[in-house]
Amino acid sequence: MAIRFTKPTLIRRDMDAVLQTMVDEKIGPGERKKEFVRNYSAHIGKKDGIVLRTYPDAIAFTLRALSLSSGDVVALSIFTPNVVCQVLSSFGLDVRILDSSKTSPISEEALEEVKSEGLKAVYLFEPMGFIPESKDVFASLGVPVIEDISESMDSYYEDGIRAGDVGDVVITSFEERSLISSAGGSGAFSGKEAFVDALKKEAGKTGRYTDMPDLNASLGNMQLLKLEETMEIRREIARAYQSSLQKSEAKPFLPKSSSYKTNGYAFPLIIDGRIDDAKKFAKDNGVEIEEGFSNAVGYKYRNEFELFPNGNAALSRCLVFPLYPMLKRSEIDTIEKVIRHIGG
């Protein structure tokens, strides 16, 4: 059987927490939801927030909380998932897709250019742990920044910024592949009271129909409790993979700065060879791998180098390898061998 690309990090204690919620007969939005909001807000250094049933809900509620409306210019990265662009477009927003740089998912030059075109907000999705090296350019824009840490939570630069430090509002998903999974759901958080109040006002309009149920929140709370342990396992696996690339021609997608610390969400690699050949080799050796950005808004432009010269290589030649705490030592060894071959 092939090594699965991803697997949720669930243990018996997680299941016991969910079972207890069922026994208490309080599975809808309630105290456990409130507890999850408090715990997650504290973890990412924010004042407060809301947790909801779906990822598109969090995006939509944030757009309303920021009073964004049809025709407003919103900038986002080429690496942003299509679903984000779909929600933004449903509001009639003028979505501008921008190139990346070596130090940020959205380049400073691209942001400065769109700033003069009536920019109203920035949606900063941070793919696979890739956070910007500095928040200065975002702070200087004078518009709200929505920072999406669904894949970047707990990535950081030593003596620098952490995931969540850039955004006026911070969004995250809690789906199956997320670093913290509540088996579905999302959240929006802020350190600014005005934004917190606006988010809560929007959530209050639909209440029990959109709030995260306690059944899911109880799972999220348990995953938060063991987060430090699971993060260390992820980072340890990432270090093992990285060491297997010492003589490789492949290039890491994530920042090269020695002060950058990955969260171990994924191991993305930009290869020189043909994507299809690499995927076949991995499959033949029992390892599931995926293209890094096949679901990104920029993917359809991967063959148009002149549009996004900085991020084009990642769009067209990025492969991602299995990385999650439930991997066995023998499976990690197998994946390392595949990485060495594909990277070589």
C-alpha cells in the first residue's frame, strides 16, 4: 500500500474529547466553541475572534467586517487557493493577482504598483509555511491586511515575525489537512478591538447556522493541547528530508534564510525534471506526492513566464512530499530515498 500523502493527527485522547461532548449532549455551538476561540486567539497572539463551520464563511465574514464592497481592489498572491478567489469574486471585488518574491508570497514591487490603483485590502495567503521576512511593506500600505495562516501557523523567523503578525485580521482553516484539525471549520481573529467587534457582529447575524459546533471545537481544543509535540515531530521530519538534499539540484520552495523556521506543514521542492516523470517514480516506489499549486489561482498561468517571473517555477515545477506526525520511521526512509532521486 502506498504511503498516503496526508493523514490527520488523531489519537485516542482526541476521540475521547469528542465522545465526552456527545455524552454531555451539547454538540451545537456553546462553551467548547468559546473555549476554542480563547485558546486559539491566545496561541497566535490575538485579542479575540470567531470560529465558524466553513473556510469560505471565515473569508466572507471578514470581507463584510472590513466593509469591502463591489469594485474595491483587493490584492492577493499567485499561490492563493482558488476557493479564496471565488469568495472574493462573489463580492464583486476587483481581484489583482500579484507575483511573489524570494522573501514574501507577494512581492514588494507588485504591492507598490497596485497601491496607486486604489488598493483597498490585501489577502496574504502564506503557502506551506512561507511567511514574509518583514511586515514593513504591508504596514506601509495603509489598508487592512487579511493574513491567511491556514498553512503557515507557527512558522517564524528567529528574532523576527511569526505567522499572524502581519494581518489586521488573521484567518485559518481547521480542515483535515490543517495543522490543527477540528474535522472541518475555520476562524477569523484580530488583535484590534474594532475588527473583533465587527467580526462578532457579522457572526451574530447567522448565529447557530454558521458558528462552529462544540463537537468540532472539542477536537480543536485537544489538538491545541498537543500542538507543541506534533510541531516538533513535523520539524524533525522536515530536517530529515532537508538533509537528504545536500547534493541535490532541486530547490526548496521555502525561504532560505538561516533564521527561518518552518512549521513542518509540508515539504515543497522545486525540481528541474519533468513533473510527470517524478510523480510516476514516486508512485512506482509507493509514495503519494502532489503538485504544490495545482489548486492555486496562478496555476493556469504556469506556462506564461512573463506574467509571474518570480513565482513561475513554483507554479509549474513544485512537488510536495508526505509530511505528518503519523509517518512511521520506515515510511520516512522511503520518502527520503524518493526525494534524493527526484531532487538529484
